[in-house]
Amino acid sequence: MILTCPVFSTGYVCYLVQVRSEFLMKNVKKKEVLIGYERANGKTLRTITDYETGEIISEMWIEERKIPTGRPQGGKKAHFFKVYVTNWRDIIRKKKLDFTEIGLLCSLLSFMGWQTAYLIHPDTGENLTESKIADLLHCSRSHIHVILERLIEKGLIAKVVNGKGRANQYMINTNVFFFGNTINDIREHNTFNTGCEYEPIIEIKYRQSVKK
């Protein structure tokens, strides 16, 4: 593939690429083509032209879209999170949680952060503390504390201790629940794979997000 110098014109930029393709298959001839890209108004016109005859073989408009990265956009679009059914069924069948624990755990799913194990505030994006969880669920902090500690003891929630004078934060077990495709910090997931009270039937594997 040989890239020629760009051709500049009013309203768009056209890049011409000379492609030389050879086929070893029977009854298929070698063809040289020019591929041109003309960009205008957020769209790109791709033209494939026969190098020898100048005949246009194909023309196609390609729409350019900016794909948002990071946290999903809000609005009316419906998002979903992952529940790893094999592991969740194992928890239910073996009665590892009582109904109050299941109730709080399922409520905490609404605070899962995008591509992180941390529970976050749905409006501010800040990591949640125990008092913030109680406020969002309209419950007393003492009531939330008792059930939250039981979930921590059973390995479904991890407490992140930030030191003296700083409030603790919380992560949800990524072997059972996750919101996203890749994880921003693989160490968060590893927290639940080393010395965790809950041992999943299937240990979930994640790739760490690529920083841009």
C-alpha cells in the first residue's frame, strides 16, 4: 500500500491511497485501485477507482461518530449491569444470605460504578461512605451498619479503610456483579480473589481498561 501526498480542496480533505493487490487464485486477475477519502460535514465519502481505466468501482458515505468513553451517558438510554448467574445461584441455593442481606445487597446494585468495584453516588460520582448509603436508602445509619457488616463478613462487600479521620468506602464483589466491560483498576477485582470469605464457583476474569 502506497500513501500519496494529501490533496487539499475546499470543504474537505481527500487522501488517495494506491493499493496493489495480487491474487494467486485461478481465474482472478491482479487489479490496481485508488481509494480516495473525501471528508465533509462529519461524513466521509470513500471512492474506489480502477487505477488503469479511471472507472469508479464503488462509492460509499461513511458517517463519523464519537463514541463516548468512561462513564455511560445518562438521559433516557437504558443501561444494564452484569449478574454472574452461576455464582449468584450458588449463593441463593446455599442460603449464604438472609432476606435482609439480599435486600441491602440488591439495593446497593443501583450504586455500582462504571468499570469499577466501588459503590458511587449516582449524581456526584463520588465513592460512597456508610452515611451516604444510609441517606440514599432513607434508612438509619445504625440499621445499615449492621447489615453492611454482615455482607462484609460474608465477602460480598469489601470495606476500604482510608485511615484516621477519613470515612470508609465500599466495593461490591466483582465475581458476582459488575457494571462495564473492562475494569479501571484490576487491583479492585483482586481484592475479592485473595483471602475473601466468599469463594465463587467460577472466578471471573477481567481486563484492565486502557488509559487514553
